[in-house]
Amino acid sequence: MAVDSFEAGNEEQGEGLPRPTGLLDVLSVAAVALDTRGRIVFWTPQAEELFGYSAQEALGKPAAPLLVHPEHLQAVMSLFAEVLETGRGWAGAFPVRHKDGSCRLTEFRTMRLLDDLGDVYALGIAADHSLLQRVETDLALCERLINQSPIGLALLDPDLRYLLVNPALERIDGLRAEDHIGRQLRETLPFPDVDTVEAALRQVITTGTPLLDQFHVGRPPVDPGHEHAWSLSFYRLEDPGGRVLGAAVSVVDVTERHRAAAEADRARRRLALIADASARVGTALDVEQTARELAEIAAPALADVVAVDILDSALSCRRMRRPDNGPEIFRALALKAAHPTVAVRAADSPGDVARYDGDRLVTLCVHTGRPVLLRHVGPHDLPRIARDAEAGALLAEAGVHSYLAVPLIAHGEVLGALDLKRTRTPEPFDEDDVVLATELAGRAAVAIDNARWFQSVRNTALTLQRSLLPDHPPHHTGLELASRYQPAQATSEVGGDWYDVIPLDQEKTALVVGDVMGNGIDAAATMGRLRTATCAYADLDLDPGAVLQHLDRITCDLEHYIVTCLYAVYDPATGQACVANAGHMPPALARPGDAPRLLELPAAAPLGVGGVRFGTTTVELRPGDVLVLYTDGLVETRQHAIDDRLNTLLDLLDEPQRPLEETCDVLLYGLRHPDDHDDVALLVARAL
């Protein structure tokens, strides 16, 4: 074995090749070879760095005097002889003398070597003991950290194939570490956006810029039924020489944080939905509108298909019988779908009446007064949800997978049910949804209850009022007549407006329009009493002012009622009308060839003030003249001046020859608004 060749090899490696960057270089591992006489025949540059002697100073020299302190010389010589004789290697640490005279503890591995000529040598591999110990500690620490860390860690080569995986990542993706090695990243990641993850990793490998805390959501194989969330960070791996080795990926399970954030977001959305419902549900005392508002709030925020059904007995305000196991009659009030779906065809259309047997879930809901929840709807559940087999097939086609029915309860009475289905929304209904739906249903039920009772009372008052008004006026000598009564559209009660046409002796006709201040059944009943009294006094052939005088005394006997009234008597023999006014709107006169005008009548207080005298004014009615009597609901609004409205009334009377029925329609269409707060009585007469 030529010493020169070893030395030349060392020099050639030091000058011709780039500096290695492996772990041995980090440790500066030295190699020294001795012949059987103990002379140094091989000396690496790392040996020079470790012991201080150059190759020229070490090669050919006895190793023991050069490197071993005299007190350790005997032990080293014995160890050297044992290695050469037995061939057994030795490992351990002992102090070596440095060129500077100091002793340094050095880690050694020794072994016997044979060359091709059969010559024997002793090879020693050496490294600084403290450096090796520090590296071993670092490696042990890294191994412990990697293996015991709750953070998933993976090392990838530049092609994104696994090189190393720690146990935490095994738990995350459900694969053993050995099943990762050599596989592509996309083969194991449970993320739906794996393309994004790979693109990010390639960017990190290319640029060297880490990407930290990348949020991803998915369903891992170990728990496919639940959504998990992870925070991913990517780093490029390089050796000390800058060569790119691949990438490191850290995966932190942030599912609990994600779920807490999602729950907080759901809570905020629930509160916002309840606040929205408080503002949007029950805006009018109308049962159907309230049900529509509830359905529009619940879809799509709570369900994909929403139906609101009320018990027919509750809608008619009949006393509820005690619930049993029998069928129930429901009236559909509202139906709303968040997206086009055949499930709508399986539901009852608004206005339809349907009979549901006692085994149906919606019937069970109203019988028990408690929510009915089916988290997961199977084929065997659809017959208990749908009205018939055809509807069940449509629900199956629509993909209904979760169902919830919540009772509409107001003042302890079950009015109906809020019916909820999910088709596209992947999550099933849960207990939080039950609480939210119950809250919405409770608020809507109170509004529906108020609306149904209001409609019942309003219908009663309207029926009473219409029954007290005359039917289409009969034929009267010298007059053509038309009339209208239109209740308020947006108020909470029916008013006390009325009109009357009373035949008198000598072919005279009394025309009456009045308005009882107030609303509801009491106002309608008062109107009926005054109308009866007016007819009685009219038969006495009294002056119109005298008739109002008598009505004033009657009104004073009523409780806190104020009434305006216009009373006119037309005599076809003279072509004159005698008119008296008690605080009422002035009548309008439309004469062919002249501009329409309001009649100027003496001002007088309404009926019920007491002690007021009412004057009578005589008005000439020529053939073709049109006299218009009306209540204030026709012209008074909260947004316009009364003079402007009266001018509009006169403008609409610009064609006196128009048929009277058409004249009524023109006036109501031109002056009334759907939200007007008062009712209207209108009486139009044309002199013949």
C-alpha cells in the first residue's frame, strides 16, 4: 500500500472535486491507517483538522508517540496488538494528543484491514467526542420531537414523494408510515384541493420561500363522516452546500378551532336570522302573508324546501278538540324552495286543503305539540312524510335526506306546522336547527294567531256592515243611481261608513252618506242604528236640517261617537235637491258643459256634539247633472293636502255623460290606494 498514493488521493480530492456536504463532513470524521509496526500510512484532511498534523508531518511516523500521551501508551499498544491479532474491532473514546500539546477526547472506531497482497493494517475512524455527542443529542432530540410531536411531519423529495413520515401524520391520514414511503403526496392527502397543495409545495421548492399556516378542510379516511381542518406549512430542505433535497410539510390539526369558529359563525347567523325574522315576519295582520314571510326567511337559511300548513279548524277560529291519533285537515298557506326542485310538486300548493292520516309526521307534530326530527331520511320514512306514494317518489327523486317538522304554537294552542326538508344542503338537521326552527315558528305563530283573529273579527264587522247597507238601489223617479262600498285595505278594523237611498212620498228620494268615527263591530253597529233612525225620520217628510237635528240628539246618547253625515232630498217635480250637512265632505256637482264644482254648504258640526242647528241649502239639478256624495276615505290621505285631493276628484268628473257605474270605478281607481287606512262609501246620482 503506497503512502504516496494515499496522499496524492487526498490532494486530488481536495483540489479537483467540490466540497462534500454530508453528515461526515459536518462531524469532520477522520480516517487513519497504521501498518503492523504502528506507522501511519493513511492520513485524511479531516485527520489534519482533528489532530493538527499535516499529511507530510504524519505519514510514515509512528502513531503512538505522535498522538498518545505517555501515560496511555501501554494501554493503546495492547489495544493495537489485540485488534491486529484477533480482528475484533474496538469502539470507544480516549484522549488524543493534539499538535498544540493539548489532549482532546476523541471518539474512535478501530478495525483490522487486509489488502490484496495479504498485508494487515489497522484502520481508525475518529471524530471529536464533544461534537459527536452534540450531534447525537441533536439527533435524539429531533427523533423524539418528530416521533412524539402532535404535529404531523413529512419529508418529501423534489418529486413530492414521501421520504419520511412521523406517527402524528399516520394518525391524520390513516396510513402507516411505511405505506407512505415512495408514494406521491396526492395519493394520501384527504384534501379536496390537493392540486392547490401541490402547486404551493412546488412554489416553495422553486423559490425557497416558506408558506405558513395554509388552511385546508377535508374528510380523512379515519373519520369520513365528519369534516376536519388542518393548518399546513411548507419549507424547502437544503443541505449545507445549498443543494435542494426536497420539502418538509408540517400538518397541525385545527379541527376543534375550526368547529368552534364554525359554531360561532352559526350562532351569529342564527341570531341574525332571528333578528331578520323579527323585522320581516308579521308585518301585516294577514295569515297568508305572515306564512309567506316565514317561508321566505326559512329558505334557504334553514332548509331547502319550506312549507307552512295550518289546521283548518284553527284557521276558522273553531275551538280545538283534544288531539287524538286520527287524521287532521291542513290548509297549505305557503311553499318556498331555495332552488328549483321536484320536491315542490310533492307539497300542497298554497290554498289547497289536504287530509293527513294520524301516522304522518306532520300530524304527529301537531298532535304532540313537539318537533319531529328525522336526521337521516330513508326510503321507509318517505311514506310518513309525503301525502301519497306519488309525492313520496318525488321526494326521493329530489334527494330529501333530512326532515324536520315544528309546531306553530300560540297561547298554548297548536295552529299548524312548519315543515322543513333538506335536499342539496349536505348537513342533516341537528338539535341547534330544532331550537332555531322552534324560535322562528313561535314568533310566526303569534303573528298568525293575531292575524286569524283579526281576520275573523274584520270579516264579522264587514259582514255586519254590508248587511246593513242597501243592496243595489232600486229604481227611483227622476234619478239614475250607482253606489260603492270599499273597506279599508291596510287598517286593522272595518270602519262605520254608509250610504242609503230612501224612497219618499210624492216620488221624492232621500240620499244619505255618513261616517261613524271609529272602527270595528261597534262602529258598524252604531252605523246600523243611525241608518235605521235616518229611515224613520225620512218617512216624516221633514226638512233635511231637521232630520240631522234629530240624529244629533240620538248620537249624543251614544257612547263617545262622533258622526259626519250628508242628507239630501231630491224632488223630481221641481228638479231641486235640498241638502243639509253635519261636518261632512261637500258633495260634488258635475254639469254638462260646465266645470265640476263642490257645493258650498253652511259649515256645521258633526252629529253627537249636541245643541247645533243644521241649515238646509237648495240646489238645482238639471237633467244630466251628476251629484256625487262620498265619505272622507275617498279623498283624505296622510301624504297629500286635502285641497289637492278634492281638485283631483273634480278632474275625474270631467265627463258627466259617462255611465255612473264607470264613474264609480274611475273615482275609486283614481283616488284610492291599496294601503289606504279608511273605508269609503260612494253614492252617485244623475238627474233624468
